[in-house]
Amino acid sequence: MTASLCEYKFINGGTCGKTFKEKVYGTSTYCILHVELPDRSDPKYNDIIYEKIAKVQEKAQKGNFNFEGAKVFEVNFSGKDDIKDLNFTNATIQGGARFDGATIQGSALFDGAKIQKIQGFIEIAWVFNRIIIPRVGEKPGDASFYGATIQGNALFEGATIQGFALFDGAKIQGNALFDGAEIQRDVCFDGAKIQREAWFNGAKILGEIFQCQSTEINGTFLFKDAKFKNMKAQEEACRKAKQTLEHLGRRDEADYHFYREMEAMRKQKKPDISFREAVRRWWRAKDGDSKGEDAGDNSGVSDSSAVKKYVLRYAEYLAEAPIQYVIGYWVKPLRVLEAFALFVVIFGALFWLTDAVQFTFETFLSNLWRISFLWLRDPATLFWRTIFWLTSGQLTADAFLCNLGLFWSNLGSSFLALFDPISSIREAQTQTNTLRGRLTLIAGFIGIFTWPVFIASLAKKYGR
Ligand SMILES: [Zn+2]
């Protein structure tokens, strides 16, 4: 009886068995390459891994680098300069993929691939007097292409790289596409040359660093909706993207990356220690002082101004928030208008509240407190109670409509206060002692700032 052929289905519809005549491994329906990687506790672990390694070498020697969907153990073809097409689409590579200095004459396809690290990997570290001393180590799960040449595209869309993505000095003559990929450590493209596009749209970059300052990219460099765990990495990547896009005259995309660069810079101002830690350092420094020690020498662990620094940095971080969310760093005119609409509604509601019931400032605050407290506790039933309360406890159709009308007219007056701030401020000066007058003043001042910001944003966006 002849063994049956591997049933693994390739993306183009063919099967591994029909294309490569690969026979199944053992009782599986897949060949040795497509059979799952065994668990370490599996008694056949060593056999299967050994056969997988041998099969990869055998295929490579025949010049066949099509490993679509294969599940393999650590591939290393560093320095190999006659790889025609490299295909690891949807493959799983345990322990990393190394192609340092290799030349790939076609494309390097890693779409949907998983490059995984292995923890607790045991290797023979030392053989001494026939005694083997094993060492427990880690195989990093990097995608390593130091100085490699890829004459086609480098495609890593939807791939997961548990280690580093190392492309320093690599030459990619097509596109480098990492859309939707997840890279769990640093990304390095120092001195790399990418002839066409480099895209990381929707990618997740969890490492500390994104090195790309000395990268040459001739096409676009995009990070639309990419998520960065580290803000320094986001700043570096988005700055480079902005510069590349500005050079190409792609303003909208350049603005998007400028916004994300600024966002990253703001978020880095948030103190990286907790308030408790700041107090602890300050306390320790104080303690040290009283004992006559040099507090400044403890490499930042004790710091007499820790609390002050913490508060200042946090204040800066918060103070810049409106510049991001309201003003949109002057590149989002629509954002300014949205904020304006929101202000109209907020001030409309405030004017309404101050009109609907004859409040003093104190009752206004206590009612506001009561209502938000009740809302937090039981929002569903309290929706109607709030309506009752706002209609002075008597929900008649007349009272409701009257207050509704008042709300609309107050929306109108808050719009006016924001739209024509100077005259509304002048008017409010006659009634500054009332709550209404104070509110008008605040609305007026916001209005004064809104319009120049809107016009500046428009000018920045369309005036170049
Ligand atoms: Zn197969």
C-alpha cells in the first residue's frame, strides 16, 4: 500500500500532495512540514522536530523555498544568495526566521505567518568529561533580514512576529507591507532602502523603538490606525512618515501623521511613575537629607523634587489635551467645528438649567451633584425622574413644552455668545453678578478663541 498524499490546501487551490507529491507523516493527513508542531511533553517531540529540520534542508537544497502553511522549527538561511521565491505565507516558524545577508531574487512572502519565540528551550551548552550540561535558553522569534536583499516585495500582512523585526541595511526593491501585522518587540530599519511603499496600516507595534531615521523610502510610509504601545516609537515612526509624505506632496496623509506624532509627544509628558512612587521618592530624599546623606546621588530613586516634577509634568500633559482634542493641532478644522457644536449644546444646557428653575449658584451645584450621583446609581429609572425634576416636579405637557422651548432658545443664545463673542461679553458685563452673566462671559471667551483657531486650521490645511 502506498502512503497517501498530504491534504494541506494552498491559497491557490492546489494541495501540497498534488503540487509537491509530499506523502503524509505517520497517521496524519499532512506531510511532515504541515503536521502540527508537537508539544514539548510529546514523547515524539525530538523525532518530529528532527524530521522537520531535515525536510526544510532537503527542500532548500533543491532550491525550493515554498513553505506555505508549513509548521517548522527555526529557519536560518543567512548568507544564502540564490533563493528564488521565499514563501512562508500562513506558516508557523518556532524560534525565529533568519535571512541575514541573504539574497532573495523574488519576493519574501510572510502574509499571515507566525514567527514565535520558544521559552525554556534546552540546548547543550557544555560537554565536559562526557557529562552534558544543558542550558535553558530562549529562542527569540525574530524576523531577521540584516543586510538582506529582496528583489521583489517583502509581505508581512497580518503576520505575528513575537520577537524583533530586524531589517537594518536591507534592500527591498518592491514594497514592504506590514498592514495588520503584530510585532511584539522593536522594529529596526536603520540604513534600509525601500524602493516602493512601506505600509504599517492597522499594525500593532508593541516594542520600545521604531528605528527608521536613516531609512530611505521612495514611496509612501503609512501608519494609518496603527497602534503603538510605546509613545517614543509612535513619535519616531510618525515623524519619519510625515517627512516622507511631505516630500511626496501628500498633505492629508502628512497631516495625519503629524497629528499622531504630536499626540505621542504629548503622551510622553505623562509621568512614567505613579503619584505614590513620587511621594515615596520625595519622602526618601527628605529622610536622606535629615541623615545628612546626599540624596541626589541615588540615581533618581530618591528625589527631593519628585512630587513637584510629577505635578508639573502631569499638568503639562493635561493642559495640552485640549490642543489635541479640541484644536486638533491645527490640522483638523472639522474637529474645531465639532467642538464648537458641543460647546453650543453644553452652554445651551447650562443656560437652560439656570433659567428653568430659579437657582442660586449653591442650589445649582448641589442639584447638579445630586443628579449626577443618582444617574450613576440607577440611570434607567432616573432618566424620567430627571425629566420630572427639570420640569419643577410637575410633568404637565405645558411645563414640558415650555422648558423644551426654553432649551432651544438657550441653544440659540449660547450659539450667539460663541459666534459673536465680543458683543455678548459686552452685554454680559452689565449682569456679571448673575450666574447667567458669568456663563455668558465664559462662552464669549471660548468663542473668541474658537474662530482664530478654526481659521488658522483652515489656512494650514488648505492654504499651502
Ligand atoms: Zn504538506
